[in-house]
Amino acid sequence: MHPHTRLALELALVLAHLGRPIDAMEIGSAAIEAATHDEQPAIGRWLDEHINDFARKNS
């Protein structure tokens, strides 16, 4: 996965933790849509690894 794609996904995760789910979805979706076909498997693995993190809020 390209570094800018990973950074965008990580930013989306931070925004989700900050209670900004709309912003998180917009950034995450844009990163996924802009990614190359070759990046898709790595993105899928990253999402699988972090799916529960999106549901958690920082305390």
C-alpha cells in the first residue's frame, strides 16, 4: 500500500475516534477509491486488522 493511502486510512481512524464519523468516512472512502488496483488487497487486510478500532472511542 502506498504511504499516502495508509496515512489517509490512519487519519480516518483518528477522526472516528474523535467522534467525527462523517469526516472519517469521507477521507477513508476517498483513499480507497483513489487507490490502485494493486493496493486493494493491502487495503482489505488493513481494514480487517482495524475494523474493531473504528467502533472504539478514545476515553
